[in-house]
Amino acid sequence: MRFTVSPATPDELTTACRVLAARPPEPERDGAALRFRDLLTGGELDPAGLFAARDEAGAVRGAMLVQALPGALGLAWPPRAERGKFQTAIEDALAAAACGWLRGRGVKVCQAFGPAAARADAAAFGRHGFRLVTRVTHLRRAGGDGDRAFDPAAGPLAFEPFAPAARAEFAATLLATYHDSRDCPELTGTRTAAELLDGFRGPVTPGRDWWYLVRHAGDPVGVVLFDTGLEPGVLELNYLGLVPAARGRGWGDWLVRFALGHAAADGSLALNLSVDERNAPALRLYERHGFVEYDRRDVYLAAWPG
């Protein structure tokens, strides 16, 4: 069978979304396809990153979704094709076209996530430069009355809302927190400080602060970054980190307490975060503060420097 691969046309959107959602249990497939379509038509995902593979008659036989994100980052979902003789060839053609599209848009690092039980469905990643590097643990902590009472001024650290004038200092501090990090160290050195900062670009909401520079005695020692959660009433702790010289002093607890207090003051019902399962110190830190695991996902990584 001969087939062609290119971005899906508007007329192919619904069919391509159904192909993407072909792997979940049958009762969940219609809902998954509808979510893909809503995200693509509602502007949350770029439809230009949806690729379709067609047979000689023009019927969609496979699909893959990728996204080029700020900060030279990319996000990919596994290619999907009908099971059978041509499945591998179609999925490989989709992955090649989609990865080429990402690289053409300046993506240096692409991530993909999936359940361990579905590793066979992600085999095409391994044939196109992706490595299974770790699993990410998703944690959640419901808000408590005590979180609102946290007073950051009572501790050794100052939490300074991000200001454009301090962008260079903020970016340099963020980059320094990655040194000897146990959270997906494979990402270290793949992007510039400015690209790292762009990759954490949060929502712009007047009157609300999303990023904080952490200082001790006036010196920058860490960062705390928030984002909107995927669920109503849930805030996402995108990242927190300390520079190497500030570690081992118990300040990580202050950063977590600040994050919980910020979520409570924001009116959030819960705070979510994700951490590399290899990062035992971070897992112990979050467990001390009442976070519990609610999901775990494989992490695939492709690096295309320059």
C-alpha cells in the first residue's frame, strides 16, 4: 500500500482524532476523540501539528499529534495506525514527518508521556530518536486551613514576584537550579537560560503573580513557578528549585510551604505537581507535606541540539 503523510485538513480533523483515540478501552474512545477535537478547535492545541496518513483512495489510515511549545520545547503523542501489515510503516512515516516539522520550528527537546502498560504502542518513538528515560510521578495535595496561615516573612527567605526588569537574573537563577538536578537530568544543557524561561511561560492574568524569585539576604537562591491546572480549582506547581549553594539547609520545606500558602490564597482547592521518580529527596520532601501520588507516566525524550 502506498500512502502520503501531511498535516490533516479541516475535513480530516474528526477522523484523525478518532484514530488518535483508538487505543483506550472502547467505552472511553469517543470521549478521548472529542477531547482531542475540542483542544484543537478551541485553540489550546495547534491543529498544524496534527498529521494524517492517507491511502491511495484518500482515506485516513493513521494520525499523529505534535506541538511546538515556547522555549524550544516540543510535545508528542504516539503515532497511531490501524493494526496490521502496514502499521509499522505508517507509524514510522508519521513520526518522521512530525519530528521534521518540530525541528523545522526550532524545537531542541521533545517530550512524550504514556502509561507503562502502553509501551508497545509507543515503539515508533524508539525508532525515531526518542529514549525512555524515566517515569514521572504526579502528586496532589488538597488545601488545608493551615496553609493560609503561612507567613513567608517569618522565615529566612524572601519571595519576590517576577518583574521584567529582573528577567536576566531570574533566568540565570533558574538555570543554576538545574545544576546536579535529579529531576530529568537528561534535559540539562540542552537549552539556553532564555529558552528555559520561555518554556515555563505561564498564563498572563492581571493582578496575579505566577513566578517568584527566592532570595536570602538579598542574594537569589531559587525560584518557584506556578501555572493554571488542567482541572477547575486546581493550581499547578510547575517547578521549584534551589541553587546548589542553598541546598541542605531545609529551605526546600520553606519553598513547599510557600507554594501551598500561595495556592490557598489563590482560592485553589488543591495543588498538583510532577516529579521524576528517581528524585528521592524531592519525593520525600513532598510526602512530608502531605502530597500523595495519583498517576505515574513514562517519559520519552528526544534531543535535537542546534
